Amino acid sequence: MDKNVTTGGGMRRALTVLAAACALGAAGTATASADEGQDAAAGPIAEMHQGHDYGSVERDTRDFLICDNEADGRKVYIWFEWADGAARGYSDANGSKPGCGTGEVYTGGLREVSVCETIDWWPDACTTKKVKW
């Protein structure tokens, strides 16, 4: 599996968030989080799309999900990289048919998760998220 990271519209979103944060700071406004006091560790540690394809890793259960939602003939996989240099990928074995690929992943030292789509004769298209477990 070839893995080439693409950023898509991530930079635009990051700049928009940064501009909004600066505006709030300049106005001297503070807001409380709606879920303040709730367990911050609940929910996915990584959740992302590559086109319409989807992948996630749950923080509390270590379960992962990889879904091929495009009937384009391209294989979709979730790729894990750990701090020690180890790497492993899992695919949605049934392609774009109903149902997703699932499993459990060792999360100790996990540093990066990618959702990728294979492209023949070209580097794979991936959306990547750095994580700190």
C-alpha cells in the first residue's frame, strides 16, 4: 500500500479557526464549553473522510471502522503508524457494499491515523490525523 498524504481544505479551515480565535481574544470575550465537566476522553480519537469514504478510531474501546462509500472500484483502507516506526493497514474488505471493515487496534504509542484510497499507477490519496494516545 502506497501512502501519500493530501491536505485538501484543511489549511483553509485552520486559518478560519485561527482568525476566529484571534477575534475572540481581541474582543476580550470568553465562552464556556457546552460539554464542560463531561469526560473529555469519550468519543473518537480520530475521525476523518477521504472523499466520501470514512474511518474512525474510538478512544475508549480501541475499535476502528473503515467504510468504502464510493462505488468507484478503488480500495479503501485505514493506516496506523506508531511512534516506534511500526505501521499497519486494514481495508473495507467488501468494498462499497453495505457494511464497513471493523477491528481493534493497539493504541499505545499510536501517533498517526490515515484514511486512504488506492489509485492505480499513482500515489494513494489519504487524509491523515496526528494523534497522541
